[in-house]
Amino acid sequence: MMLRQATRANSHVFIAPLATLKSNRLSNAIKQEKAEQSEGDLEASLPIFKRGEVDSILDDYQKEYALNQDVPIVASTQGKPPLITANYPSRHQLYAESNIKPRSTAQFRVKDLTLDEVILILIHPDSNFFSDECTQALACLDSGYSKLLYDANELREIDFSPLREPRYDYAEQKEISPDRVRMLSACFLHYKGDVGLLVRYLGHEYTGLHRDVETCLKEIKPHIDQDDYDHIERILTQGCP
């Protein structure tokens, strides 16, 4: 009698897990079937484009977003961005070729330096300051840094050399060109946030290259005092402020 009761008790111990195991297997099988069905529905819902339609879509994308229509922005090889072959001048070359020379006697510094003031220098490829792990950690640290790193990666692929080309239709311009804004941003990033180098790279009207400085100073000298003359000479030869 005691043996029968013990056997019945033990049978309940094994029957319950067995039933649970069968239930779990059935549940997993149902989930897998639903997942396969959903995947099939998704594939069936995806649009199927013919080769001509794909080319048309890519052509429209090129016309709307390309900075230079002669340079394709759609990579022919997946995963490899277009190679920028422009040879940009160094900071030393910009100082040497510009009519606006830097002043060794005029310097400024930030009183309470924070990461925001130097972040463009630190993330620049030439700096080699952050490892890949540090860059990922920085992106997780703050949403602003995350967007900055994302935008920086895109801007590095932009050729901003057309900024040096003359703009003959400036007077007829009705709106600010978004392509030019992106190129200016790429240039600003390339020169690590140095506005002075950005202005020197642009040259032309940005540095007053068209002005005859010596003639201007000669004409105004008799009509103003020395203090005003010194300020005007500084502005025309070294920039403002």
C-alpha cells in the first residue's frame, strides 16, 4: 500500500514537468510559424523594381542631393564611400598665401575650457586622440556628441573645393544654397573649427582680396587722426577684430 502511494506521488512529480515541456515546445513552434509567416508577408509587400526604374530613382537622387553633378554620390561598390581626391592647403599654406596675415601679438584663450571648445580638434582624423572604443563611448555620453560624430562622418565625404570658385550669380540669389552650407560645414570641420582658416580658404571677397590697401590708406591718411588710421590699417591688413 505504501509502495503504491509512493509510486503515485512520484508519478505526479514527473508528469507535471513533462506536460510543461510539451506546452513549451508547442508554444515555440507556434511562435516560429508566426515569425516565418510575418517574414513572408514582409517580403511579399516589398516593392519590386525593374532595372530601368532603379536607374531613374538613383538619377533623381543624384540631381537633388549631389553637390557636384559631375561627381556621382552613389557608390558603385557597396560599403565604400566616394573618395575625395581634393588636395586642400594646410594652415601654413593658407597663412602664406592669404593677404590677411596672423598677428603674433594678438592672442585669446578661453577662461574655463570645456570639452565643447576642443571637441572638433579631438575628433579630427589627424589628431588620433580617440580610439574607436572612446568614440563609441563619447556617442553614448550625450545626444549632442552622438549627432556631432554622425554629421562629422558624413561631412568628411564632401568635397568643398568648389567653395573657391567665383560666384557670378550672387546678386540674383533668392535663397541660401543647402549644398553650399554643407560644403562650408565640411570646410569648418576640416580646419578643426578655426574660423580664421575657413575665411582664408574662401579668400576673394571674404578677405578683401580685391582691395588696393596701399591706395586706400594713402587717400584717407590726411583726413583722420593717427589712432583711427592705425585701426583702419589693422582691419585692412590683418582682419577684424
